[in-house]
Amino acid sequence: MDHKKMGEDIVRLVGGEANINGLVHCATRLRFDLKDSKKAERETLEKHDGVITVVESGGQFQVVIGSNVAHVYAEIMKNRDFGGDSSSSTESTGEKTSVLSKVFEIISGSFSPLIPAMAGSGMLKALLTVLTMLGWMSDTSDTYLILSAAGNAVFYFLPIFLGITLGMKLKANPYVAGVIGAALMEPNFTGLMDKGSDVSFLGIPVVMMNYSASVFPIFISISIYAVLDKLLKKIILKDLQLFLVPMIALMIMVPLSAMAFGPFGTTVGDWISSGVTWLIGVSGILSGIVLGGFMTFMVVFGLHWGFTPITIQNIGVGGDPIEAMAAAAVFAQIGVAFGIFLKAKKNKTLRTLAGSTSLTGLLAGVTEPIVYGLILRYKRVIPIVVIAGAIGGAINGHFGVKMTAYVFHNIFAIPVYTPTVVYVIAIACSFAIGAVLTVMFGYESKTKETASEKNKSVSNTAAESTQAELPVEPEAKTIEIKKEQIYSPLTGKAVSLSTINDPAFSTGAMGKGLAVVPEIGEVVAPVDGVVTSLFPTGHAIGLTTNAGTEILIHIGINTVALKGKHFNPVVQEGDIVRQGDLLIQFEIDKIKEAGYETVTPVIVTLTQQEVDVFETTQEHVQKNDVLLTLVV
């Protein structure tokens, strides 16, 4: 792989250097802060050799690459400085985001640059644990103490590192922000702890506490500092800003952090941590089921960043149960990938992908290629990864397993979990269940036919059967070719799924099909069958044909946010419909006025057999024209 060329291609496809406010990377992906994400050529990026997928989450435009991400990042950053100082562009994208999304974006953007250092340090601590357990190294030796310092440093001085990354994220001077964190670690300041409660600033009492490895105090302090920094730059002459702005900021923020923000942040962190621990204590099994079963999808949507500050806080006081339960999800994913590797004997490309990603997951704890390349691609394994993760998570939750150092969840990190034996049993269960269920039930949406079923014709008026004679010696055998046609439920322009601005559809994760840009606000039944699902908001409907094919019609992109406005379903779940029957009426103009696209994917989500899906070649379709042809 030519990392330099790939880096240049990615920069060009995200809109060029002028469209980039900031760039960081984690273990598998480049995380761009773009001025306008609409300028990025997402579909072209996703098709680029070396790019696994593209995700927009937590306010970031994320290009998932895999293990080569650090090399590509290094090439991109040569002679460039994206978001490296307070002078970085603050140009707004004009896109509305919720307060919660902004919070996750700040947390994500602050921790992402530190993940490699934290994970490397955590693995070093795990290695030292193994060496001392085996008696190969004494925990009092000089060698151990030097390596231990390397493993502990990033956590001990976390307020400094977080101050810098937070400053970058909030567009304040990152090094002044780092100094605010450093002041709380400086020997003159920490030495005041020996005075107990007899500490004051200008006669105001100061509550002294240890800020090493703390998270919440520095988040609060730097958030306030970012506002103060902008204010000072407005009221201080430009020629004096170089020294006056940081000097005044330090004079104000360090005492305030010591007197108010630090104690308050620590208290809030303790409350949240205690609350989560209490909830886990009430029902470790239930907590484990939720975290182990659904952490995979929390990661996809960026929600896992909300746990990171709590995790760091918990590790600082003895151990974190959250990540221990969430680790089960990682090994469930690896198990599913290994199951696909065993099952996909005839598909060499898929077998290679599944095998390599399984190995990467086990050895490095990096599973994004599994999630985006396999799990979201093959819908059938989603319940498997949930079940496998939930079982392992429940075991860890019930027995109170904790993670004692920040590590990626892989086999080398096992020593940092306690009790270790229970943890090994839990992740082994998640891995084994994921693999076994995948082998048993398969990864594709299909069922095995019996010999008698193969001789039956499709019982559907939309299905057609033909006979083809294949000459073989000494006798000829008849092979039945089955064909099922899906008619267009809409009138409008037919477009490829790859052009849709939604990864669930454009990547084919939901299934194969086509989309229609509607000209008339009516959806009719594309087949004879049964309405098997109708969303309460009326924006999507699922049908099952008499042959067992499941079809999803999703009107517009993100239109669930309209909460049913402008949609009028005329059928109910369980209704039997004939091809051409009216299903839903919707108001195209009002949906567009509300800011939503009306392009409507028509997806084949599940079939009774493995089929090829052929799309119409018509650029414009009328309702009841053939849209898709399924051939067994």
C-alpha cells in the first residue's frame, strides 16, 4: 500500500486542506473535523482501495482504514498542521447538533489522540504484571521501577495531556490549557496537601486533593478557560495578547480550579462513578447483558465515549467494571468473525477478511474491521453478536470483574482483569458462542432447502419459473431456475444505493436493492404478500412475499425524526396486500421543506434462498414497473 498516495487521495476526497479544521487518529480510523462534511466525496472514499468504510459520528467525519492508519496519518501530516493551535479555523459548518452530540464530540476529540499512549502504557503494565507473576522480574528492582514509570506516566499526568487535547478541541491555546493541568501536579501545589485543611488563597479556603489521573476537574476547568481565552482576546490589545492573555488566564484559572472547579469536578466524577457502580451492584447480570450485548452498537454511534471518563476515574480508585463487561462484546465480535472464517469455505476473499480480522482482534483488540466489514454487512450475525456479548458480559458483571489498567481488550491484556479466571471464562464463552452460532446458523440471510423443496415452484404470482436442459453424459439433468420480480412501489428516478447519504444503505449492510427519488407521494405494494412491519412514524414499511422474501421500503433519509408528520399509512401490520395496492401516502414538498431527502431505498433484506439481485436498467420508473429481479 502506498501510504503517501492514499493520504493525498483522502485529503482530496474530504474536500481538500481548506475543508479540514482538525485531524487526529485512533487505532483504526482517521478522525476529521471538517468545515463542511457535505463537500466530502463519501461514496468515492468508501470505494477507495484500503478504506474499509466511512462513518459520521460524534461530530467527526471518520475514515476507517485499519492497522495502517498511523502510517497514512503520518503522510497526511507531513508539512501540514490541522487544528494544531489556537489559530485554527473556527468556521462553522452550519449544521445543527444537539448538546449531547457536542459533549460526545468534545470527549471523543480529547481522548482520541491519547488512545495510543494510553493503550501502549496499559499493555506495558500488563506485561509487567505477567513478568512479576512468573517470577522473572521483581517489583522492587530498578528495571521494574523504570518500566513502571513508563507505564504509569500518561495516567498520572493525565490532567496535563487532557488539558492540551481539550485546548485543541475547544480552539483555545492548548499549551496554556496544559499548564493549567500541570499546575495541579506541580510540587509546590501538591506539597500543600501536607497542611491538611489549613490552606487558603487570598483568605479563601482551598480544599486540597490529589488530581493525578483525574478527568472531570480538567474537563470543567478547560471548558471555562476556553471561554475566558476568547473573552480576553476581545478586550486586550492585539499587540499585548502574546503575554497578557496567558498570564491573566493562568492567574484566574489555576486558583479557580483549586478552589472550585477541581473539587466540584472530582465530586461529580465520584457521584457518577458511584452511581454506575451502585447500578452494577444492584444487578451485575443485567448491567453485563446491556454492556456486553450492545456495546458493539454504542461504538458504532460513538456513545461509548461517554463511559471513558468514568472508566479512567474507576481505574484510579481500584478498578473499572464497565470495560470488563464491555470486553465481552469485543470477543463476541472476534468469535463471529472466526465463525465466518470457518463457514465461508468457498468464498476465499471473505475467508481471508474474516481470518485476518479475527487475528487482529485477538492480538490487538482492534475490531472495527470486523464491525464494519462483516457484522454490519451480514445482518444475520447481529443477534449472534448481541447474544454472545450479553452472556460474557453477564458473567463478568455477576462476579464483579474489573479492569485495573487502561488497555485494548485482547488476549495479552488478560492479566489486568481481576478475578482473572472468571474473566477468561467470560470472554471464552463470548468467543465460543459467537463462533458456534455463526457456524450453525450462517452469516447470510438464507435457509437450507431440503431435496423436496428444491423441486417446488415459487408460490407467488410475481414469481416465474423456467426449465433449462443441461446436457451431461450419460444422461441429462434438469435444473430449475427460479425468478422472482419486485415491482417499483414508486414513480420517479431510479438511483443506486451507493449514492445514498446513509451508510446503512449505501454500504449494502441492510441488503441489496435500488432507490427511487419519488415524484408522486404514494407507495404501493411491490409484491403480493403480507405487511410484516410498519413503523409507528409511517416512514418505513416491511413486507414478506409468498415466497418468503422480505422487503423494506424506507421513505427518505433520517425521516424518522419527523415523528410521523407528513406520512399517512393506509395499511396495518398483518394486512394481506396485492401488488399495486396503496400502502402509504406522504407529502414530498413538506418533507423537503423540513430539510430531509426523499430518496427511498427499496431493499431485499431477507430471502428464503441465496439469490442474485438484478437491478432495472431504466433511469426512470413508474409504479408497477419491474424494479428488481431475484434469481436463485
